[in-house]
Amino acid sequence: MILLATNLEELKDDLYYTIRLRPTPIEYDDKDYRKFIEIGLKRLYVDIGWQTFQEDYIAEQIENDETGEIETHYILKRDLTLAEREYVLVSAEIAFKNQIKEDVSTLVSYTTDALTVTQADKPYKYISEDIDRLEQRLNELFFKL
């Protein structure tokens, strides 16, 4: 019997590749990108009406052959279609942009004058429009699921 599953590390890498050149107010790490993918998966499950997220989303402890350290690998015990994978990635990118929006808002509230003088908040000027565009893409993808 072949167990079908979705490799969440590949999804995380795909997300990172898509957003790697985007400016961010703080540096995000692997855990953050994994969390964005998890948010995207939850949105897929909710929007489609699947009730099995807790059973499908699992974390496995695996020993690294090279270092001997125990690592956690996240797996989805459901084989996602290409449209479903794209839905998760777009949802994860929306989560990423919302996080940037929150981080910029927090930074601006602390350092409004410094950011205004240096115009350091310029790269984030159109983030709401980006989120709207991604939400529209998500609506289009929903009808392909």
C-alpha cells in the first residue's frame, strides 16, 4: 500500500522562493515560513470544509544521519492536487504579507519620525494592494478546487 502525502518542506521552500526578494522589516526564519504554510493549509481545510486537519497534519521526529540530531519533519497525510498546493501557497503569501503589515505597523508606532525622515517605510507602501491582489487570486483558485 502506497501512502500518499504532501511534503511540507517543499511547500515551505516554494513559498520562500516566491517571496525571497521581498523586503521585510525583520528577518524571518524557518519556523516563521513553516507557520505561514500551516496558516495556508488551515485556510484550505476551512474553505473546502475538510474536517481532518488534526489527523492529517503530523510532526515526525527523525534523526539526522549526518549530525545525529533529532529533527522535526512536518508532513500532510493528504496528497494535494496542484490547485490545492497553489491555494496553500497563495494563502501562505497572504499570511506573510499580513505579518509584514503588522511588523511595519509596530515599528512605525515606535519610530514614526525616524522612518518618515529616512523613508524606510517606502517598500511597504503598497502591501494592502498586494494582499487584495492575492485574495483575488485565491478566489479564482477556489473555483478550480
